Amino acid sequence: MIAPQFRRLFPHPPRDPAHRARVTLLVAAGGAAGAAARAGTDLVWHAPSGGFPWSTFTVNVVGCAAMGVLMTLLHARHSAPTWVGPALGSGLLGGFTTFSAFATDIRRLVTEGAVFTGAVYAIAGVVCCLAATAAATVLTAGFVSARGAREAA
């Protein structure tokens, strides 16, 4: 179920099959771009055996913060096209962030004997991702509110 304040961002799909196809293609393109960006970080910043998976951790925290910014901006901007939320949120940021790699990293750490590192990674990953989303949402909402007050004055 979608929270009431975000229903406008993810409306029921229009009945027009051509529009649905365009949005689906935009989500797929965004997902491909996000996944490629994440894969690039893994190639550049690979964790050693038993080491903390900084690449996946950073990608997930940054992606969660970006999702907080995006959803807050879309909620504040009633004129944004209906495809922007799905294409950038579900597509780009959904492809960029990765819960499956997060879970696989935890399993890898535990099976390599780095149980403490795996536990720290699991807890820090969830806490930091939630904190990043909340902080980005609050900061962006404050920025939008301050900007609106300046424009009204």
C-alpha cells in the first residue's frame, strides 16, 4: 500500500497502453543505469576476504538518501510528470541500491569467519540507510519550505 501523501507520485497506471509502455521502458532504462553505476563501484572498490563491504554499504546509504530527496521534491512539486517517480525512484535508485548484495555480503562475511564484521555490517547497514532517508527527507523538506517562504515574500 502506498502512503496517502505519495499516492499522487505513483498513481494508478493510465489505461493507455502506450503510456504504460513508455513508463515501463523508462523504469527499465533507469534500472539499467543504476545497476551499471553500482556494478562500477564494485569493480573499483572491491572488499577483500572478510573485509567490510564499503562499496555496497555506501551505495545503499547514498541511494536511500537520494530516495528521500527525490520523494520529498516530487511531493512538493505538483507539476512533475507522473513518470518521474517510477523512472528515477523504482528504476534508477532501485537499480542502484541493492538489498540482495547486502544480504549476500552478510552471508559471505559469516561463512568466511568474520561474524563480528557481518553483524556490524548488518546492523549499520539498516540503521544508516534509515537514518540517511530520514535526514535527507527532513533537510529537503526544510529547503523546500524555506525556498517557498522566500518566493512568497
